[in-house]
Amino acid sequence: MYEDILLVLLAIVAFVFIVRLADRKGWIKRYGMKAYGPFLMLSTKRGRNLIDDLSKPKRFWLAYAMVAKWVCAIVMFLMMALLLWEATIVDQIPAANAPGLELMLGIPGVNPIIPLWYGILGLVVAIVIHEVAHGILTRVGNMDIRSMGVLLLIVPMGAFVEPDEEALVKADKRRRMNVYAVGPATNIIVGLMCALIFSSAMMGAVEPVRENPIVVSLADGGPADMSGLRFGAQIVMMGSTPIETYDDFYSFPGPDPGEDVNVSYYFKGELLTAEVVAGVVLTSVSPSYPAEKAGLRPGMIISSLNGTVIRSDSDLKDALSQTAGGQTVNVTALSYDTNAGHYVPVPSITNVTLMSRLAYYQEISPGTIDDDFTDYGFMGINSAYMGAGINDPDVILDRLATPYKGAEDVNAYVTSSLRYIALPFYGLAPLTSTITDLFEPQGAWSALPDGLFWVLVNSAYWIFWINIMVGMTNVLPAVPLDGGYLFRDGLDALVKRVKRGASEEERIRYVGTITYALALFVLFLIMWQLIGPRLLG
């Protein structure tokens, strides 16, 4: 991964160096090109007739611009709320898990979660529709377009429409705000349309090849990881027990913790077998909670709790349900001994004093407490049998095809939206053969070759993803982003009404001070996500 990023960065540096040298020597000017920052700009006056033709239904575009301004205002508010919320939780992010600068850069090949070619496709679409939308409303407002063109950074990165800046500055606020609003709003609208196509039209027509549960996560260095199981492995048998559903896996009556169990699974179309150490593995242990205080650490296997041998996830839940907060219970744990090559008991861990599960949720997530909530002993752990997170294929399809299934309140809709955008972090975008081999399209889509269908699916998602990112970023109230100029003009109109006696010079100074102060604040909130966890973690 890092080698690929380094190669891309070296290629970009070499490209920028050549472009700047050619610009300085005057070579590229002969062909109507020029350097524009790190980009090579190919500008032309051609294409303006097309923009003129597209802008002719002026009533439609003026109505669209009105909708666009509302879209920008709503998303601007939501983005600021999100940034402020993220600023309050940076102290909960360990320094080792703090996002790097590459995650903040939406550059395909540099950002590790954005695939190179799907990322370039999404970026080209996003920039083209963004700039064309600006151009159309520029002409609707009877302002001139100086030139149009393409931006290259090794490969085409998008298009641009260069309005007459002097005419834009002199235009009334309504026309100017129309131009600024339609760019990011179009990205957001097109992105949502592509999400609808991806989920409803495409993933909604997909069915599992088999119903057996799928490995969706692996604890690093856990038994499943060490045995060779991988993300996307579809488990069909453990020992002599068929595993047809998630419940079969969850309640599998395995051997004693630390013993081996044979696991049969499909991976990339092949039926394979692995010998895996059985047991419930701690995938995470929360600091300052009972398990951590007792000496339990991630990677350990819970062998017994309160006199009950823990052979499955359901055993652990049942054992805890028989305890209460404040109770001290015996516990035994196994830890992997690299010298011995197997799991051995941890003699220093003998008991754990539990806390109340109700008290924990009252502090952390009171909204999850309802009439059906049951209080019992709480350890502060996450666990998974064999160190493998498992889900039914239908659960994965629901996440892709019906992301809002079961959402009943605002909090659930927000959580579902964030999970949908975060599909790349779960290994579900782009969908690779690890996952696509487990599903098949139905209906009209089945007429397409499988490879082509999944290329179209991934293209739809990444056009959505890049457009949403470009749109939401551009509506932030920070000059020189479109949202910054929208905020500035909106604030100027508000100041005119509130401070009627202020001179134009005073009003401009007042608006400018607030606008640039807010831009710096937005920049701080973004940088705080990088710096905060490293300072406080």
C-alpha cells in the first residue's frame, strides 16, 4: 500500500516539475496551455455555445438555483455540526488510530481508501458537473464566460469554466449566489441519485449464492487470522456441525477453549479447510473498565467465567447474564505464547469485579435504554469467537441495498448515513471478488457479464462517494470554497438589514472580518482531527 502511494506521489512530483519547467520556457503556451498550480490547464473558448444552449430554459435553472441554495444551507449547517461534534470526541481517539493527512486528501492513489481508477472516474464526473453547473448559471445571469477547459494531473482530473470575474463581482447578490450554490448542490444531488441507483436498482437485484455466514472482520493475530481465514470467507462447517446461519455460528458448541476445530469455508469460489484455535477472543478491552483492571488484554481468550466454561459467544453472554454489578467473579484467560506456539493460561488473572451494565449505558448511551433493557454484570469488552466477526450475507446486502432499514428516529438515520458513507472502511467499497463471488445479480442485470455488472456497481458507488465529498466540502463556510462566498453574501445581506446606519466601508469590513474568522475556525476544526488525538491520546 505505502509503496503504491509513494510511486503515485513520485509520479505527481515529476509531472508537476515538467509542467512548471515547460511553462517557464514558454513551450506549452504555444498550444494554448498553461500551468495552474500543480495542474496543466488546457483552456479553450470552444464549448461556450453548448453552455449557452444548456442555459436557455432560464426559468428552470432559476428554480433549480433556488433549490440549490436551500440544499447548500442545510448541508452547510450539518457539516458544521459534524465538525463541532468531531472536535468534542478527539480525546477518545487513541493517538495510534488518529487519521493521517492522506485521509484528508481526496486524491485517488494517495488517499488509501479511494481506489485509483474508480476514484479518478468519480473525481472527473464531480468536477465536470460542478463546473458546468457554475457555467450555466453564469450565462443565466447574463455574465460572460472567458474560457473552458480541462485540468490534467497526469490524467484528466476534471473540467473548469472560467467566468468573467469582474462581471461576477459586479453582479447583484442573487445572481452571484446562484452561481456559487449550483456547483456543490449539483454534486450532492447527482451523488444521491447515484446512491439510489447503486442501492435500489443494482444491489437490490442481488442475491447470495449461498446463505452461510461470512467473515466480515478479523482480530489481528487472532486464531482465525493466524489460520488463514480472510475477510469474505463463507463458513459452511465447523467440526462436524453444519453452519448455515449466523445463529449456528453464534451458538456453536465448540471444543474447550484453546483446542483446535476444523473450519470449512468458501473463499473466492474455492472450498477450503483450516484448523483454528477455538475460544472467545477479546477483540478490544476498554481502558479503566473491569476487564482492563483485572489484567485482561486484547487477543486473550476467555476460558471460563463465574464457573462456566466459555465455548461460544452465547456462553459468554449467558454467563454474564447470571451476574450483577459489583459482583466479583472468577475468570480464567488464555494468552498466545509465541515460544510454545499455542495458547497457555494466564496465572495472574483469577477474578474480575464487574460493574452494572445499566450504569455503563446511562453514562455512555442513555438513548439505548428502553423497557426491554436488562441489567447485569458488565466487563467492558468486545469479543468474537476465534477472533472472527461474522454476519449473514443478507445483513451485508441490507447494508448495501437498504441502508435505512429499521431506522426509526433521527439518530438512527444519521448513524445509517454515516455507515453508508463509511462502506470503504468496512471493505465493502469497492466490492472485490472476495465479496462479489458470494453474490449474483438477478433479473435484467443477470444478462450482463458478472465482471461488467460489478464494474458498474462500483462506478455508481464511487461517483456517489466522490460527489458527496466534493459537495459537502465545498459548502463549508470558508473562503475560497463556494460555501465561503455564499456565507459572505448571505451575511452581507443580513448586516444590511440589521445595521442600516452602517456605511458601505464599515459593512464590508465587518462582513470580511467575520467571514475570514469563520474560515480560520473551519480550518482549525479540520486540523484538530489530525492534531488533537496525538496531543490528547
